[in-house]
Amino acid sequence: MYVVFDFDGVIADTEGYIRQAYTLAGVTPPDDILNYEDRNWIDLQASVSVSVIKARKNEHYLRLLTEHPPNVLTPFYVAREFLGYGHTPVLLSGAQDDQLEAFYRWHARRWPFFMTIGNHRQQAKMRWLAAQYSRTGMGGVYVDDQPLRYDISRGWRYIQYRGQDQHELMEEIKCAFVSVLSAVE
């Protein structure tokens, strides 16, 4: 089964990096910036186009990830454990591919992910999950720190990462696996 993880706020503690990157790009991010994926908050303060601000932010974010690795969070170790059990951990993120590559370079020797996919906001992630289930008949568990704003596909269960310790998150995922298997049968 798949165990799919978001990146920012789940695998890595990047909130400070994102806040700093937006500040360097010329805007003041909201206090809870990780809750603003797919939402437009920049228009209210930007003197230049949103696309220019986002491009600047992405450049600064990449530089910060390249210069200093963010702290790894509990789900990174959970992904390693599930890989050892023969499951398929996937990193599915709204971060750009080059940003994920920068993080990967810091952790290549212990990288737990079978696939790393960037540039997917939450709605696109839900489409990816549905396509995986439709194509392979295999579903799994999706772990994100943000509440779901879109319906999750058949064959999948969602777990919100709220800072659970490794044991607690492992147990939640195992229970979700059982739920997925019993719903599919």
C-alpha cells in the first residue's frame, strides 16, 4: 500500500523558511502561512504581480533549503519504517521539484521515498491519489498537516499530522490501512 506524505510541515519543518522567503520577496506572510496553500492572500499587499512575488519567494526558498537543511519531522522516520515493512512511501508536495531536490541532497543516504513528486497543490494531490487507485487498484493513506478541502478518493484515508509522536502516527496509519482494506473488499 501507499503511504503518501506532504512535505512542508509534515516531512520537514519549513514554515520559518517559507515565511522568510516571502518576506525577502517583499510581502508579509500570514502567521499561519502553511494554512494558505491554494489561497490568494498576496493580492492584498503586493505592489507587483502575484506571479512575480511567488517567483521571488521560490528563489529565496530554494536558496534557504540549499544553504541550511530544515529540521526533519516525525513522519520522515515513519516513512522509513513503512518502507522497511514493504509499503510504498511517496512524497507528494506543492513545493517545486528543485526545492525537494535541495532537501533530498541533505538526506540522500536515508531517503525513504519510493517517489518524490512536486508542484502538486492539494486538489492536484487528490487527483493523483484517485489516478493511482484507478490505475493500480492500490490505495493507502495520505498524511498532511492541513485540513482537507477536497474529497479524497475511494481506496484512500486521510490522517492529519498534528505533531504526533512516531508510535502514535504509526498506529494511526496502521488503523487507516485496515479501514482501506475493509472498505475495498
